[in-house]
Amino acid sequence: MFELYFGEMARWNDGLILTAVMSTLSVVIGFFVALPIALARSKSKGIPGWLALGYVNVFRGVPLLVLMFLIYYGSGQFSRELRSIGLWWFFRDAYYCGLLALVLNTAAYQAEIIRGSLDTIATSVLETNAALNLTRWTSFRRVLLPIAFAKALPPLGNEYILMVKATSLLAIITVFDLMGQARMIFSETFDLRVYYIAAAHYLVLVLLIEWVLRRVEARIKWMA
Amino acid sequence: MTWLNSLSYGSGGWGDELLHGLGVTLALALATFPFAIVLSFLIHWAKVSRYRPVRMFGRAYTTVFKSLPEILTLLILYYQSQAIVSWLVTAVAPGSHLSISPFVAGMMSLAFVISAYGSEVVRGALNAVGKGQFEAASSLGLSPFHAFFKVILPQLWRHAIPGFGNLWVILLKDTSLVSVITLFELTHVATLAINTTRQPFLFFGLIAIIYVLLVTLSTRAQKQIEKRVSRGFIREENGDV
């Protein structure tokens, strides 16, 4: 067990870093993609609302693995067209494709989380903002968004943990995250303990994130 | 239309194979779900057991299966159970051969993962029913067994439907992971079709649509059931009762 870990330390660390980077990037980018979708879901009754609902239903319905296959392998069917509009460098790369799939997926879930917390803000807050003569934009940026964020933090933290786990699917489209490195080392050694080492990594990583999130939540609980 | 050709039903196209794959996907999800629900109750009871080791086991179970990526759980259980079974077989009857099918391995790991989340659904539903019901039942002289099946359970499932409905959707989508250990379900059939037809966008797009339809149908059905079981209960602003 130890030689499988210490002998391959560099690869385990590379995998760990890539898993952390990919999951963090996808959650952060996904948050900014989710914001307008959540707003449209919460405030718009017209076409934007319908579009946002469609986005959420589609990207929550497709298994992430299938979405990754669709973007990474599916784009290959249009390689000539993508080359001619100068986007091939993006779709050629498993890292970019994987990140895109993760972002599209998490944005759908985060949009629903943010919408939920936007909807629970009391009408009195809106009335107060109007009484203070805040413009709608200022009211959203300085009052509603911070409250919504504080309310949404526990489920957003959960989503972060789900994304750490979801990055493991990147290994299937040849990205060397933690799972990818484990698969690689397993294919060289055929030693099942490799997967147990990967499992220990994920366990420690998730418990660590949970611990940090609990502390952050405790600090901003007054706002929610 | 060459792309329609490759989807046709019969030896030339992949229509029949895809339909079969869809059947396997549904079979896997349907076979796993009852196990997952029963396991959810068992794990919940383990977590509130009066014996410390049992409580610790319940907690460890949820922590582990909620922290590990589903695909890693799947691979570990698949290979490990394979190793254990072949070790047992050589110990009992040397020379013979027995192996774990991808279907069974997928069922086991999905049931473990879903029940880790399900135990929390059970806890929430039991809280919603309230302790008083159990106390009233036992003061009437019902055994814990009867109190659970005759009093608690009929009231409980109404509260558990939203949670278990969500888990059903997660389960349905997670069956796609079992393609990695070469179970011939929808996703795996699509990858096979692509190997010969070279039309990845067509096939992955198609199965993506099928998954979205399955999920949409499931949520529709869930809404209907929720509506039906909450007949006669006053609806409050947010949530039921």
C-alpha cells in the first residue's frame, strides 16, 4: 500500500491538484453562468423565464458522463466546421470540453439553488429598498444578492462537494485528475489497492471541504 | 438520409440495440430502487441505534458513500467482489469458475450510494411524522414492529416521496456510469454504435434526449403522486401540511 502511494507520489499530487482546480473552476464559473438564469427563473414570466426553465431541465436531465461524451466526442463530427470558425482548439482539448460540461451541468443546479433563496427573501425587504429609493440594480447588487448568497451557501457548498466527485468522470475522457491517475497506475500494476488510495484521497478532500464550509457558514449565518 | 439509416430497426441500424439498451437501463434502475429504499431504512436505524458500534457503522457508511465518486465506488465494488468471489470459489470448489456480472455490481454500488442519501430522506420523513405517533402506538400495546408497519409507515411515505423521487432521478442518470464496466445499457450501446458508424454527435445527442425525456416523465409522475397522496391535507405556503 505504501509503496503504491509514496512511489507514485508525484502523480497522486498532480491528480489531486487537477481535481481541486477543475472542481473549483467549474463551480466558480458555473456560479456566474447560473446568476442570470436564476434571475430569469425567479423574476421573468416571459420568454427569458421559459428559456431558463428549459436550460435547467435539459442540463439536469442529461447524465454528466453523456454530456461530456457529447461535447468531447460529438464535436469531432463537426471538426471541419469548428476549424473554419476557429473554435477547434477548444473542442480538441479534453480539458476544455470536460470543463465546459461541468460548468453547464453545475450552472443548472446552482441556478435552482439561487432561485430558491431569491424566492424566500421577504417582500418587506423589497419594499424597504423601494422606500429607500434604491434603483432595482442597486437593490439587487447590494441587498438581494448578498442575502441570497448567504441563504444559498449551505446548498452551494453541497454542490461544490458534488462537483469534486463529478470531476472523476473527466478520467473517462482521458483527463488525468485523481481518478485518471488512479486508472493509469491501476493499468500498470493491476493492484486493486490503487483505487483504495484514490478513495482515501477523495474522502480526505471532501471531509476537508465540509469542515471549511461549516466554519464559513457559522460566520455568515446572521445574514441568512 | 444516412443518419436515419443508422438508427433504423434491424440488422442495418442501431435502433433495436438502442431500444434494448434502454430496457437494460430501466431494468437496472428499477431493480436497484427497492433495495436502495430498504437499505435507506436500515442505515437510518443503524444511525439511531442504541448500540455505539452500530451507530458508528451507520455514520461511516453514509460518510464513505457520500464522499466517494460513484464511479470509484463502482470500480472498487466490481473488482473487489470479483476477487472475493473467485477466492471463495477456489477455496470451496477448486477448478470451477464464477464471476460477478456488471449488472449485479452496478446494482450493489448504486444501491449503496443511493441509500446513503436515502437514510437522510427517511430521517426527515420520520421527523415529519413525529415521535408522538410511535409513543401513542406503543402505549396502545403495539409492538415496535406493528407500530412501524401499521402506524408509522402509512403516514411516512407521503413525506418521503419528494426525497425518494429526487433519488430516483439521480439513480436513473447514474446508471450511465455502469457503461464503464461494460454493461450493455443505453450509454454503452451508444459508444458501440459510434465505433462503427462514426456519428458521435448523433448517438450521444439522441441518448441525451432519451435521458431528458425519462427524467421529465419521472418528475411529472412524481408531481402527480405527490398531488394524489396529499389529498385531504391543507397546503401551506411552502411545503405540505
